[in-house]
Amino acid sequence: MRRTLFLLFAAGCGTSTEIEPQLTITQGLYGQLTQRCEQKDCVGAPREGAPVAWFDRSPYSTDGGVKPAPVKETTSGKNGFYELALDSNARGYLAIGLPEASSGVQWFTATAATIPRGLARLDWHAGPGNEGTWTDVK
């Protein structure tokens, strides 16, 4: 009984690599986001409801000026899943943000990417604070 409860708890709190059944696109970018994980040897829970966007240039202003607007935006859903329909050979930046009531979305991490023909998968594994690691899964 204890083993069954532990397995149910682990399955409910950890990430799942089985997000492909949620795909509705055949061209573009998709992946899974996780939340910060404080416990020893924990996987991190899925980050649901996070703003995700594609930019044609860096989402960060280099001179303190106006930040660029995203080309495409979505919000991560069940299991931290996100997807963006993008043209093949598109070059830009995938970013994750935090909604801020006074100033809109604050993009806290971004990675440069080129979209292949078909689908690409980029996952975000959160670390301490808003630090973390992007993983090119596919």
C-alpha cells in the first residue's frame, strides 16, 4: 500500500516526457516547463500557466529602451506543455515569463533557436530562483 501511494505521489508531482499526445501542430516548437524544485532529488512539478513566446530578436532590451513584442505567444498548459506553430528555418528566441500586473510579462529566460522542418522540442528545467536549463530533446 505504501509503495502504491509513493508511486502515485511521484507520478503526480514529477514531469512527464509523454506530452506528445497533446500536440496539435506539425511544424514548429513544443516542450515542457518545470517549476523550481527545492527538495533533494526531486524532479520538479510542471509549470502550468506560464507565458511562453517566440521573438524574432532578443526579448531583452540592450540599451534600456523598448523591449520587442513577441511574434507568437501562448501559455503553458497541462503538464507544463506548450506549443508554437512556426515556419521551418525561423530563427529567434524562445522565452518564458512571469506575468506582472503593472508592467506586463517579464521574460526571465530565453534561448536562441532555429526551427527545423517539422517539430523541435525544447524543455525548461527550473533551478534555484529563475535559473534553470534548456534541454533540446528532439
